[in-house]
Amino acid sequence: MKAVGSFKVFSSFFGILFCAGALAQNPVSLPSSPPEKEGVPSAAILSFIERLEKDIDAVHSFMILRRGKRIAQGWWAPFDETTPHLMHSLSKSFTSTAVGLAIEEGQLSLNDPVISFFPDDTPADPSWQLKAMRIRDLLTMTTGHRKEPLLFNTESHWVRAFLHSEIEFKPGTHFQYNSAATYMLSAIVQSVTGEMVVDYLDERLFQPLGIKKPDWDRSPDGINTGGWGLRVTTEDIAKLGQLYLQKGMWQGKRILSEAWVQEATSKQTSNGSNPDNDWDQGYGFQFWRCRNNCYRGDGAFGQFCIVIPEHEMVVAITSGTNDMGGVMEAVWEILLPAMAPKPIEPDTTILQSLAFKLNGLSLPLVEGEARSPISQKLAQRKFQVFENEAGVNSVSFDLHGKDHWITMEMDHGMETLYLGSENHITSKLNDHLPYTQNMRSRIGASGAWVKPNEYQAKIYLTETPGSIIYTFRFANNRVTWTSQLRHSLFGPRNLEILKGKF
């Protein structure tokens, strides 16, 4: 088809880009607009997606906003737009927002001493460094610690553990990335408001932005973890970025003060000197400065809220990757150079290609065969698994049809793992699979015979960046079961090889 100048015709094609659920917007949803109408070529978005698929394993979703409009979005199956995703350290930017709101309400100030909020947990003879630590130092990761305090080593009293940790530098002078500092911000907000951060933000941030009240992990002491553990959707990430891009305004109402937005997203402390490294551009109040005069919140394994003020753009991304820098490179090298200040001529052929691509996004399936010479006889066998720490008692297989399933008898009960050979099958577990404790129960899985006697299953834990690969090898009425857990901060590091006998 030839390029046309009519956005009326163009918009009819654009409707393909968004599923029916995305178009059925509520009053606080982000409106959609054709990319070219907002000055972004569809070809650049298509190249961006292709770059992510080629170089990054694996991006789970993205949403691009320009001038407050959704110009493209996509979720790679088995991930979807409605399932909240674990943010890891992108949670910090939400906690920072709570601090900004509490300051605006007069409940805090940046220069309040940290120990002033916790007299019962402060050491009897606090060091001069601890006395000097302020809320500002928590926000900027300049608490004076040489190493981050390990709060997980204590079953409770995380605040006390932080306040009793060794502080070697003068607060405000030494940048050290420190999730424990963000936990302290959460604890301070709770101490002055009487509400957990997630509850405090609900009326002030989540509800005005149309964000369903999210789930947020808590410490043993009943305090939101602050620096991690928040679960929100891709659109929720984009909304936070858009709020900051709009300097705290949302649909004509002020949510955050403009002064807070300016301070939070500006360079407050130096964290390096490499001009080509996005982690060396300075740090604000739980926001990173980036190259190209941008800023971002980010979380482990590629959770991003990238704000590009010069081009009025927000890019929200969820991932399960070790190459976070590669994700940002794709934004800088493909999207940024393509920005135009005014609408550009649409090309409906490219738009159709983009729509087709977005409709078919899927993470790679296990490559192999749906059947094996031994698959049919396996259906009549149950393998008793030798004693193990994973809590598996027995396992049985049905791996002969188009779709497969594996049934595991665990210490906590029965689990059935459904696997597609031609697509991911999404399901919800009763509890958890081996080595996936504390990772939620929604999964998407595929499986195939990679050798005549070897079956592989890949399971995406779709509420997290994590995935796990199980490999089963069959020989002489025995099964050997190996596991590889990927992109999980909190899973076991050494996964026991399980063995069973028919």
C-alpha cells in the first residue's frame, strides 16, 4: 500500500495496535494515538522491538508514551497487560514519591535526622555519623555506609539492624547503593503517617492515577520493604513516569509539587565519571540520571521507567534480562534519533507490519519435538523421587500429545505443570514448583523433546522477572531432573539434581 496523508485512514489501521481491553479506557487510562501523529515513525518502533528480540533475553513488555499518549505497547506471551509484575528496585521511585507527598503535607523535611523517628531502636551511644544522617542522605544513597546493611539476616527489627550497622563515612559524602536506606524511608513514612507506604499512596497517588492498589512485600515488622517488592503493571509504570514528566500534574490536578519533581529527578550526588555509562550520570531522590539528559527508575533484570523530557516521552519496560544496559541502548540508539517535533507522514504498509508484530509477540518456546519414541510409555509410569530438599516425592509425565503435562507430588500437595508444544500455556499453581518458593503462582510454560530421551520445560513465573528450566533425562527406568533458575534475586543458588526410579 502507498503512504497516505490522511490520519483518519491511518487511525483505522492504528486500532489494530491495541487489544479491545486497552481501548476500553476508563477516565484515568492513558489515551492512545498513532505513532506518526505524535512524530514517531512506526518503522522506528518496529526496529526497537526487533532489536530487543535479537539482543535481549528477555523483555516481557513495553509501553511508549509521547505527549501523554500511548503510541505503542506490547506484551510477549506468556506475559500480559493485566498481571502485575515484580518491580525490584523500581519500587524505590514509588517510595520516594511517598516521601515527597509527606514532605508536602508537612509531616517530614529533607533535613530531619533519621534517629529522631526511632528513639527506641537507636543505640545508646550513637556514632557521630549516625547522628548526622538525614532523610536526604537516605534518598540519595549517601548514608555513609561502605557496604549495604544486610537486613535479611535478622528475623525482625530491621530498623534496629540498620541503626546498629557500621557507618564509615560522613553522611552525604559517599554514594553507596543501599536498598536498606529505602526501607528506612518506608519505615519513616509509616512512623509519621500511621500507614504503610502502600496504603498512604493509595489515596494520594494510586487512585488519582487509576492504579489498582498494588501488592507490596512487608518486612517481618509489618513495614513495606520500600526498596523492592512492589508489583504493578506496565501501564502503572508509565503513569508514574508521565506524572513526573508533567511536573506533578495529572489531568489538571496537582498530585506532587513541582519543586519535589525537580529535586527528585535532578543530580543530587555523583556516582561515577564515565560519560558512556548510564549508572555514572548522577543520582537524585531514588531516581537515576541517564545519558541524553534523561532520568529513570529501574529495577533488577530490566524493570524500567525511562523519562525523556526533551521529547516528552516515557518508556516503560518489564524484563527478565541481565543486560539492562542493552535495553537502554536500544532506546537511545533507535527511538531517540527518530523523534520529530511535529506529525509525520504515515506509511500504512509499515503500520500493518508493526500491528502484525505486536499481535504476535511471544517469547521463544522450547525447540524440539512434541513426541518421542519413549513418550507414550512414560504416561503409564510414576517415578518415585529419592529424598531431596526440594520437597518432591514423585513425578509422572504425559508428554505424547500436542500439549503436555507433568504431575508432581510435593510435600505441600499435588502440582500439575501444563506445557504447550506450539504455544505457552498459562496456569496457576496450587502453591509452588521446585525451587520457586516465594515467586507467586501464575506461570506460562512450554516444553518439547530436545532429544529422544531428554525433555525440557521452560516456565516463566509471570508475576516476576524469573524463569526456570527443567531438564528430564530418562534411561533404564530412571529419571534425572536438573533445574536452572534464572533472574531471581531470592531463589536458591545451588539447585540439587533430583533423581527418581520407576
